[in-house]
Amino acid sequence: MVGEPFKAKIFGKFNFKSKLEYLEGDTCKDLAPANRKKASAIEPYDTCVIMWSEPGCTGLSKAVKKDTANRENFKLLNFDNILSSVGPCPKLCCSK
């Protein structure tokens, strides 16, 4: 699925510490195998991302934006050490 372009910095520790990976694009991006199931925080900048529990943007999911509460602590989102891939939020409107 192609969606709105996104940027996301993934962290291995709460409160945006221990950067694991930076992802960007408008389609699903898998975390590097060594980083899967190790994330504890995400910085989506001014974009919207959907976090997925499995590679290929499958499994459990949760949408996150810059103002999403607890994005700095996945434990509070029930997503700690689960993240395996990130994808774009769907486009809300289409240009003609």
C-alpha cells in the first residue's frame, strides 16, 4: 500500500534513547533483522506512521503521529519489543 510519505526514527530504549534505525518512504519498510522486536520508542516527526508487529506490514498494528501519547514509551502502548515494520498512514484524500 502506498500512503502519505513518512519519516520515523526508531529507538531501543524509552524516552527516545539508543537510536536503532531511521526509516522513510511511502510504502512499508521492514526494520533490519537485528532491530526487530527491540524497539521501545518512535519519533514520527510531522508524519503519520503505522507500526506493525511483523515484517511486511502485517500482524498487530498501531498508528502513531507526533502528538500520539506515549510514543516515547511503547510499554504504555502495549507495543514494547514488538515492532518489526513501519508503513505509511493511508492518504486521506486524493488529488484530481
